[in-house]
Amino acid sequence: MALFLFRKYAATKLREAYVKAYSTACSRVPETSSWMSQGVITPIRNQMNTSTLY
């Protein structure tokens, strides 16, 4: 049970850090934000959402 909770906690922290880095990158480079969100970020986000960390 503790391992499960730790994994869930780690996945949440990882996603928070990822979202923070993503928003920072988009604010720095606004012209590539749409390209990033469609071509690069969306597959990664989908993979994280369907991750087996839970």
C-alpha cells in the first residue's frame, strides 16, 4: 500500500514539474507553442495520462 501511494505521489509531482516546465517554455517561445502542443507535447501528455504509474 505504501508503495502504491508513493508511486501516485511521485507521478503527481512529476506531472506538476512537467506542466510547470511546459508553461515556462511556452511563455519563452510563444511562436512555437502551438507546434509544440500539437506535435510534441500532446503525445507525451497522452502517454503520461495513460501511464502505468498508478
